[in-house]
Amino acid sequence: MLDFLLSPSFWASVLASTTPVLLATLAANIMTKAGMFNLGIEGTMLICALGGVLASAFSGSLIVGMLTGVVLGIAISFVLGYFILLMNAPMNACGVAINLAATGGTVFILVMVCGSKNNSSSLVSSFFPNINIPGLQSIPVLGQILSGQNLVTYLSWIFVAACYFILYHTRLGLNIRAVGENEAAAKSAGINVLGTKFIALAMCGLFCAFGGMYLSMGALHSFTAGMVSGRGFLSLAMDAIAQGNPLIGCASSFLYGFSNTITVYLQLYSQLDLQLISAFPYVFILVVLMLIQLCRTRIEKKKHRSRA
């Protein structure tokens, strides 16, 4: 029954399934490092997914659609920043407000523009292409897995490397981490705390935008109401594993992609109950979180004993 684990197409699907969660996890990582918590990642992705589709459909340009999605992502993040940083509003409440506005607002706009509350199939929108990498695609097995992925999938890998480099090898990254760890100390060191946090919010919006647009302009070629399907919330769990580290966040997102793809294949090839299969990715991530937390607790206890 598990013979599909040896199939290159299975592992190619794992990478594709990992992409939106990986981008959302990067957004959560950068927020964690800046000392903020963005519960509105889900809603931001949903709005960007619709914005990219509509802009590309009416302009006939993929670039216009992509830029629209990115601008929307950054704008929504700045709105969140305005309320939590300038108006001192609760982070969680603002995140919930964004999610609620996105859930209802996208359906409202969908009905107004497309005449349907379910999808945008009445519009012909642009989409990100799949890329066949010369040389790599001719390599047996490996080429089938790594070549032919969507453009956004390759961009997500670049974003992981760039985010890690920025956080740990640039002055900006040092400032972001300093602000996240101790605002008062960062301010006394001459760091512009507010400006640094808004830069982190802009990066968060960028990653959310590509995560949302991948779903509507990559994996699918249209927008479907509620298509983010909890991936923004899952990114918070991935970030809990990674604790702000993009490389660990990438690995934890891969675990989700693996479990989610197994779910799809089990639905096709097994006789297990459908509801039980659908719950597998969430149970799997929960177990992983529990094991990681257990290991961290034991490590902390050993350090405490050695100090004593």
C-alpha cells in the first residue's frame, strides 16, 4: 500500500505541497525574530491570492498580477503594524480581524466581480509557469523530483536562503534580532526600533503574498473561496518548531508537505475512513511538536543540572 513512497512523482508532489506552507512559515519566522506575532497570515495569503488573480485577469499580465499581490501583502502587514505598533492594539485581536475581513471580503469581491461565491473560473487569469531545468531534468529520479516544479517553488527556496542570510549575516538581520530580543537595549544602541519592525512586516507581507498567489496562480489557475485552508495557521506551528530559524522552518514545512501528500495518496489507494485520513497531517504535526518540546525540556533540565 505504501509503494508510492518510492515513486518520484510522490516526492515531487511533496515539494509542491510544501511550497505555500514554507512561504507562510518564513513570514512567521521573520515576525518572531522581530518580536511580533502575526495571527493574520492566513487572511493575508487569502487576500493576495484573490488580488493576484483579479489583477492578472484584467491586465492580461502575470507581472501586474504578481506585483498587485505583493503590494497587497505588504499593505496588509503595514495595516497590522499601524494598529499594533502605533495604536498599541492587541496583536492577536488584530490578526483575527484580518482573517475575518479576508474570509468575508474575498467572497464579497468574488460575487461582485465574477458572479460566483465559490471561484473565479469565469475569469481567465495568468499563472506562474512550471520550469524544466536544463541538465537536471535528464537525471533519472532526481530530475523527475526537482525539475518541472512551479516557479514559485524555486523562488521559495531562494527566499529561505536569502532570509537566513539577511537574519544572520547582515546588519539589518542583526537589528531585527536585537529588536525582537530587547527593544530597550536595541533603542539604546541607536537602532530605529519602529522602522526595523516595519521592514520585518514588509518581508512578512512579501512571503505571504507569494504563498497565497502560489495557491491561486500556481497550484491552481483560479481563486477558490477559503483556498488557503488553514495553511497560515499551520505556519505558526511550523514556526514553533523552528523558533524563527528559516532553515529549520524549511525542514518543518517539508514535514507538513510529506504528511499532506501521504493523505492524498491514502485517499486514493487505501480503504481507511476519509475523515481519519484527512486528520493525519494535523495529528502528525502535533506529535512532532510534542516530541520536539519534550526534547527541548530534557535538554534544558540537563543544562540546569550541569550549572547546579
